[in-house]
Amino acid sequence: MSAEFVLEMKNITKQYGENTVLSDVSLSVRPGEIHALLGENGAGKSTLMNVLFGMPVIHTTGGFQGQVLLDGQEVHVSSPHDAMTKGIGMVHQEFMLLPGFTVTENIKLNREITHRNFFSRLMGKNLETLNMNKMSSDARKALDSVGMSIDEYTRVEGMPVGYMQFVEIAREIDKTGVKLLVFDEPTAVLTESEATQLIKVMKAIAESGIAIIFITHRLDEVAAAADSITILRDGKLAATRNAKETTIVELAELMIGRKGEAMVHTDPREVPHDEVALRVRDLHVDMAGEEVNGVSFDVYKGEILGIGGLAGQGKLGIPNGIMSLYESSGDVELFGEKLKLNNAGDALRAGIAMVSEDRKGVGLLLDQSIEDNIVFNAMQIKGEYLYKFGPMTLKNSKAIRAQAEKMIKELDIRCFGPTQHSGTLSGGNQQKVCIARALVMGPRFLFVSEPTRGIDIGAKKLVLETLVKLNREQGMTIVMVSSELQELRSISDRIAIVSEGKLVDILSPDASDADFGLAMSGIKPSEHHEKGDGAQ
């Protein structure tokens, strides 16, 4: 008789020194079900998964209390490889692919198929050659199972991030003996259509009998995909719910532990038109998957301009091009002064700061402390937080520590202290460090790209409130790029919609859903309405 649960984690408690990060947490997952795991950043989700996968950070810090059972039998998972051999796999939020390898090579990594040859018969298995035909056949089957038509010999480097996510899933599906898959924020970088496709793939996987733990911050996806739900809060089990017997509102309340909506509400106001802060004309940006093809717009001093659109349509290319992270051309003026493109230092010195959507690739020094990350740009570009003695410079450690502690408190960065390495933080807290680093520059103009991606509801509200406060109280001009239209409508004065690398229209936040839908499809709403119903 088969066990009722494929996975049971009973009364899991984990301490780091005197800090209890998990306290008596239990989780049970049935075969073939999609079990959503919810909680704010710092709630304990990552630690619970570290326990499940036998991560070294657990074993080298005193282990944990509690039991882990697979198919009703207690197991002791010693390492991620041991977890894999026991039938547990993970689709990571931050991609674990090798860019220089092909799709097939990534899917079959460490599980390569070989065949014997003359030399291997004489000198041993290590000289066997790769059976690329069989490997590519397996990769093709896995790719087809997730609805990917991309060629299996394509190199991963330069692929759109949405494609990379599906390659990650295909790699896990290709493994034999999989009982349980953990999906860690799998839709964070996907377009709406890709996210819909992913949920279909997840349901198909579950129907085959494989259980799924679905870690996400998007409650609408939980409603669409999950069979059951576990919510963690502050390292404790807040609740377990049947998906059919709860609501998104209840789940949000359970996650953050307080009533009310997480979205920010701002008082309407007239858009400032007194002075142009940023003037952009005919901007082209060569950013793979986010190309910009001749965009022109003005940002007025003191406003929050939102930039929206579907993924891969060019909205992310705009700030990345202006900040010279990718090759760009066109004319850009900041407060009337021409800005040199393809020179990142010039943009920073001119008073522009940016919070990148790529917090690990661009935003952070992962092996450095939180405090060093927060002041890095201010030290490098403005020479602040330094003692200067002729040609010699020393860090002003006292000032750095004070600034870091201030930002940790203001942004609620959940950490052990300013000296903790940024790479050990949760994704949401890493994003807050990126925001802190931008603010420490004291910018006149701020770009924020996908500032709430991978951040829980409570942290999202704090980030958006911080942006509104900077704008309304300090007069900072802000351009916020986001895939979340509701976020843009909640804090923006105007919203520019980008499609196929071009600016379709600039809309009021209270424009109709239909107008935003048309603009995201590349159709200017006013022109569509002029044609009348017959044009639909």
C-alpha cells in the first residue's frame, strides 16, 4: 500500500546560533498534487527547502530538529546530490545553467550518455565518447514536454530569460525516478503567456504523479495552480489551507499577519510640467531580448513615470541603455545637459542612480558585506566614506556602519547585521540592498527596474511606499519599469507602454483596462477608438 504523502516534514526547527529561523514547522505533500509554499522574505521558506535538500549550510551549523519522510519512511538527506538520488529536484529562481553550453548539454549535465570506443576498451570508461544523438533525443523529448520549440543545440548564452526557465524545467523532467519537484519562483521572469504555459506544464507534471512544491509570491497563480497551501510567517507555520476553501485576501492576510491590502494608494495630483528632467530622443539599445528601437519621451521634474509592457518588448532596455549597461545610441539630456551614452560613470556622476532588475548580475557584490554593497557606488563614483591622506585612502568604517544600519532599519532589510554577506540574503532582501545602494548616492533622478520582482507582499508595499516618499517628500524624479501594471497604476503620474521596442502611448493611471490592453498589444488606444467598433 502506497503512502498517503510523498513528503512529510514534521516539526522542523532550525537555529543559527541563538537565532531561531524555523520553529516547529510541518509540511505534507501528496503524490501528484501542487502544494504552494507561501511567506514573506525571511519567513523561513528557503531554510525549509535547505533542510529538504540537505544543503551544507544546514549540516555545518548544527543540523536541525524534526523528521523528513519520503513515502512514509524517514530519510536523512546528506546533500543536494543525495536529494536528487532520492527523487527530489528543484527548478531554481536564479538560473543554474552554464551559458557556454548548449541546451542539450545543460539538460544532460552530470548525466551524460556515452558509448564505448576503441580507446575506452583499452584504457577505461573515462575515454568513452558522448552519445550526442541519444542525448539530443532525450533533450528534445524534455523540451517538447514543456512546450519549447527551441533547437536543442542552441547555446544558452544570450537566450531570453523565459526560455532559460523552461530549459531548467526540462532538465528536471529528464531525470529518472523524480518523485517531487520544487519550483522556486518559476514565473518571476516569465511573460504572462509563458506563465500561463508554465502552469499548464506544472499541472501536466502533477497529473503524471509527480508532486510539486510551488514557491511563489503571486497569489493569482496560487489560485490558478495549487491544490493545497502552506503559509509560513516569521519562521512558524501560520496556516495550511485547501486551495478551494480559501481566498487570495485571506492568504495575503495570513502571509503578512495584518489586515488590509498591500498595494500602495496615493492621492491623485496634476502631473508636473514645469521642467523637463530627462529628455530622450530616438533611443536605440542593443539589449538581447529587450531591444529598443527609436524611443522618444520626456520625464518631468518631480513626477513618477511608469514604463510598462510585456516581457521582451523593450521596457527594460530603456534604463539599461541610458545607464550604458548595453550599447546605445540617440540623444539624452538630464536637466538640460547632454548625457554621454555608453559611459556608465558619466550617468552616475550626472546624478542618475539605478536599481537594476538583475540584482545578482549587476546589482550586488555577492561575496561582500551588506554595508560594503550599500556604499560601493558612493565610494567609487563620489569618493565618499573615505579618509584621504595624499595618494592614500582608507575606508571610514564608522560612517559606513552608521549608514548601513540606517538603511537596514529604513528598508527593513532582514539580516544578521551589516557585515553579513549579501549573497546569503533572500532574494527580496538582496533587492532592498540594491535600493539602499542607489539611495545612498543621493540621486537627482532614479531608475528602478522591476523593484518588487521576487519580493513578498509586505516587502513590496514597503518598497513602493519608499518610492512615493522619495518622490513626494524629497521631490526626486523617478522612472519605474515594471511588469506589474497594478503597481504602476498605484504610484505613477503617467505610464508609458512599450511594445516591440517602440513607445506606443503614454496613459493616465486611471485609463481603462481596455486601453492598457490595446497599448500592450502595440495599438495606440486613441487611434483604435477613432476607428470605431468596426475596426475591432
